[in-house]
Amino acid sequence: MEIITNQKQFLTALRTVERVVSKNVSLPILNTVLLKTDKNRIRLSATNLEIGINYWVGAKINKEGEVAVPAKVFSDFIGNIVDEKLKINSDKNILLISSEHYETKILGMDPKDFPIIPNVKKDNKIKLAPNDLKLALLSVVDSMALSETRPELSGVFMNVGKNKVDFAATDSFRLAEKVVGIASDFNRSFIIPRNTVLEMIRITEGVEGEMTIAVSENQLFVGSDNFELISRLVDGRYPDYKRVIPEKFIASARVDKRELEKNTRMAGIFASSISDVKLSINKSGMEILAKNSDRGEVNATLACDLKNQPFEVSVNYHYLLDGLKIMPTDSVILEFTGDGSPLVLRGENIKDQVYVIMPLRS
């Protein structure tokens, strides 16, 4: 292999693919990035056997070839080069890199040992703007379950339907849903694993044009003109979360998001071991109360507009803060659906997003 390429573009690709590189002692090949010439481009590939990424960079190809290179050493060296152009050669399994001021040799591995990253049929696909995909995933990612006890809850549920796609996540204690309008002529639902979701959020940065999402029986494809991510899907049935979202409410309160966030954070200092704060809402405004036998107690007040009857509800303040963080409006609406029933959080005049918190016992 003998190529010439741009350092900045090459480093962007390398930093993108190296994030999925596995630190695997028993399979050292998983610690590498595969370089392979592909027509007038160089392809960088990495996989941890659950996620695979291919990234293409424009290059002048003088000689075809491929080599697997240890990711960390490779990335650390390329990241410290300040020259514009890179010359990259491979001699058997040795990579030679040179630029105006630098020259190095890196011991690589046999590319034949690198795992095959599968192709995904793209018969059923949708297209999304990178920012729409990123915002949708950020709207639900905090609600994924951290435990793998129920694997289906440790990912993000996507339901593709006519002209829309629902993104949802729940850990049984809170639930987030975001709906995005799309052009779609097929119906399919699937669960994206946690680590894949986090990579999808990262790779949307700096992407121009639309991104394609396609699914086969048990694999996901996400890609644009110069990269593609392939991941397994979670095998399982997602719960019917729509039944958890209340259709009616007894009372509601409109409140300034920043004020509610600030006062909730303050009350959280005095929350008990279960992170509980009480929201007490009446015609005079909202009180946020918290009490800790070791630290003391707090009572914070703020203005709000109450509709219908006064109400009280205790919630986990971390969950409340996570919900406020994803609301895109200056004011939010709290909907009370009854004692022991979920508290619903919405952005003012927002119809495509909802956040539900299960209450705590007072």
C-alpha cells in the first residue's frame, strides 16, 4: 500500500473509528484499525464484534494494499503531526508514515485476521437530518436502563411508521418519547443497544447531508456519504410503553424551566437516600421541599400558573432534572394525573415530546 492523504481529514476518520476499538487481550486483532485502499479513497475500519465502523477518506492511491494497525499508537502519533500531508506505506505488516517533519514505523498485524464487518441490506431505510437524529436520541438516552437484567430496556426503541418515527426509552421509573416526522413507506420496530446509541450521537457531529438508517433481521445500518456504522440489534420485545403515558390529567402547572431546574437542584442537596423531593402546587405558586435527617431541610418557592386543583407529588429529583434538560422550551408543563399515578412533563406547546416520571411514596 502506498497513499498520500490530508492529515486533518485522516485524523477525523481515525478518531471516529477508534472509539469502538476493543481492549481485548485474547483477540489482539480487535485492538487494531484496518486500513484498506478502496478505489480513490482509503477505508479505516474498526470493530468490537458488536459495533463496526467504516470511514472513507479521500487519498491519492499509488499502490493498493491493506494493513491492521494498533489503534492507540496510530492515533496518538497521527494526532501529534502538524504537517498537512501524510504519506502512508505498508511493507508486509509494517506501516511507514512520513510527512514534512516526521517519519515512523509502526508494527501492524495480518489484515486477514481482521473480522469481517457485515453488509446490511438497505431495502427498508429511512433518511434523517443529522441534527434531528442527534436531538431525538439525546431526548431519550438518559431514560435507558443501566442494568442489563432486562436487555430490552437498556437500549432505545425505534418504531418506524407512516411519515414518522417514534424514539423511546424507559427504565421502568421514567419514560421519554420523541417523535420525528420522516418520509417512510414501511413499518418496523427495533431496539438499539446502549453503546450503539452513544456512538450514533457522537458520529452525527459535523455530518453534512442526510443520514440513512436501515435494518435487516438483526442488524442496524447508520451511514452517510463517507462513513457507515453497523451494529447488532437487541433481541427482545419492547414493552407497550404507550399505555404508560396518561391521556388525561387532573391538574397542570406551567412554570419557568430554568427556575424549576435551579430550585430542584438546590432541593436535591437535602434529598434523602432515595433522592426524593416534594412538589407542592397551589394558587400561590410552587414549593419544592426536601428533608434529610443528616443534612437538614429546604423549602424553595417559585411562581407557576396552576390549572384546576392544587396537587402534591414526590419524585426523584435526578429524574426531574433529566426531563427538564431535554425540554426545548423556556416554560414547561407539569401534568398531575392522580395520587400514585405518573407525573407528565412537557415543553410548552410541544406535541412531539413527552417525559413521564413515576412518583415516589411520600
